[in-house]
Amino acid sequence: MDFAPSPRAADLIERVRAFIETEIDPVEEDYHRDLAARRVDGDPWQPLPVIEELRAKARARGLWNLFLPAGHEGPYAERFGTVGGAGLSNTDYAPVAELTGRSHLAPAVFNCDAPDSGNMEVLLKYGSEEQKEQWLEPLLDARVRSAFCMTEPGVASSDATNMELRAEVRGEEVVVNGRKWWSTGVGHPDCELLIVMGLTDPEADRHHRHTMVIVPRSAPGVRVERLLDTMGFKDEPGGHGEVTFTDVRVPLSNVIAGPGRAFEIAQGRLGPGRVHHCMRLIGLAEKALELACRRGLSRTAFGKPIANLGGNRERIADARIAIDSTRLLVLNAAWKLDQGGPLNALSEVSQIKVAAPNMAQQVIDFAIQLHGGGGMSNDFPLAGAWTSARALRLADGPDEVHRGVIARLELMKHGARR
């Protein structure tokens, strides 16, 4: 087991680090200030020009579509990928994702942000040639954006087999009826396609009842009912929407992989995607610890730097241990995915999904405490960071579901039945 990056990955890591430090960090504070001003007097759902300016620079330097997975990049890597063309293994991409997690802007700048990266991976792995040409290529080229519509307000969506939205095959069409929410990305003005999970055959076994279908955002009957806030944050310009589908008709050719394969696709999508999320969380925790240390050394209370008060040195040490431990856990999951795919890493992927957001939430909370009242304001990135970490304890499945998977697999080693 070797977590050392390949020579190409090591080169990309340093180039991504340099780009973030020289191009993104100097403008990120201004970006958030300008976005806040637009919320008061303007339209925050229109992307600020700086994003496209940064994207052009990143693309020119070959720092584009870095998430492209080894073995599934096909002809797209040379046309829409990084310099050198080949996709990266999960282990090689993990430290790149960690770096992008330090910045709110970086994933979008490198065209590696959710849900687009996950949707592109679905189309790479499961899409038809027609679907790739019509939808994947524009996504890789950043001409359009996308949303993933899975969770529903009316059922316990922690069980993917509960989804009730109907995606009925009628001849050469699929008719979609129902309601989704927490459809990330649907508020973006460039969002043009939705990947929707719907119930196709209620009589099939529970893992073959559902279908993934591509629905154009502009299709008649698609309506964004509202854009949701996450603990007060709207996440403009992408947002999270509640969407209704009323007699939406799309061609049967818009079904991904075939009817009844939604559960398989969801699991294939979420494995690598969870590595991406978890490594970005590690980057977020590293940034929070860095801010905490700087604050602890620069502020004085009761005649001492606050780093020396109230057990803060021990908390700094615990944060370092927690971050480094979680990083190794995530790299192990990435390595297992590379060795044998999602089925080879069921427990490991569930482990990181529990460990990483909980660790990040705790480290960020400590950083907020060291910043006092300022830590809860938007003067620092910590409140938004904490909210992101907390949300990811629900996104892609709640902690309890993943703990259940870990326990089930562990007990099966000792004779328990599935």
C-alpha cells in the first residue's frame, strides 16, 4: 500500500497549490464581499465575472477537469482535460481535492465541483455515445451546468429505494411526475440538465425499481418551486432547489444505462464522489486550523496569547491528530477503490463519510471559538465552512446509514447474515 502520488500527480499538486495561492487566494475575499453586496442590491444568482476569468487561466495551464477518473476518460481528456490527457486514480486525485477544499472558489475554477463532477462521472461510466455528445461534452467544456435530483421531501430519502417520483416508460418516451428537493445546482443560470432518479417498476425487486433519466432543465413541466437555504446560506449562484415535474416527457434515449439501474448508478457515482467530498473537507479543516493558530498567536487575553489559554494548545494538538488520521483513512479508501472499485471499498467509503465531516465540524468549531464573535460572522469563512461540514453529514447519506453499513460488514466477518 503506497499513498505516494505518481510523478504526474505530484506535478499537478504543486501547480494547483501555486494557482490557488497566486490567483484564487488574492481575490477570494473580494469575491465574497461582492456577492454579499449583490444580495442587497443586485442579482447574486448571476455568476461574478471573476469566476470565468479564473477558469480561463486554469484551463490555459492544464488545470481543468482534474477529477477525470483513470480508465473512464476516453477521448475527452485530450479535448477537455488536463495537459497529458490521462485521468487520475482516486489516490492521485485525493491530494488535489484536498487543496481545492481550502477555497470556496477552487472547485468551480478547476471545473471539479459538485454536482457537475459526479454527473460527468455518471455519463462517462454509464452514458450512451449520444448522451456523451449531447450532455457530457458541454459539461466538460463548462458551457453548461447540471443538477442531481434524488432526494424527496415526502419520504425518508436516506433509503434510496424509497423514492416515489415516477419515471414511467411509455413506448419511446419516459414520463416524469413528482417532486424532488435539495437538487444542488438547479439555481445556476447555466443549469441545462437534470439527472433524475425515478420509480419505473414498483413490482421489481427494491434495487431494480428505479431509473436514472436525463431531463433538460427547459423541458415543459419542470418547475423550480423554491431555492432552499442551508442554515441561512443560499449557496449562490448554484443553490439547492425544490423541483416539481408535471407530465414531463423525454425520449427513452435519455434513460442512463437502462431502466431499473438507478441504484447501481447511484452507488457507482457516490463512491468516488465521497472521496472527493472527504478530501475537500480535510482541506477545509486544514484551513480552519491554520486560521485558529494565527488567531491564537495574534490575540492576547489575560496577559497571554489566547493559544496558551484554556487548554487551547491541547485542542490544537488534537486537531492535528484528527486531520492527519482522517487523511490516512480517506487515502486508504481511495486506494481500495483503485484496487477493486466500489464493491472493494464498501466499508472504507462509509467510514470516511462518517469520519471526515465530523472531524471537520469539530476542528472548525474550535476555530470559531478562538475567533470569538467574529467566528460566527461572515468576516471570516468559518461559519460557512461549519455549515458545509454539517450538511455533508446528511448529503450522500446520513451518518447512521453509513455506520449501519460498517457494522453489517463487520458482523458478517463473524457469521452474521446479511
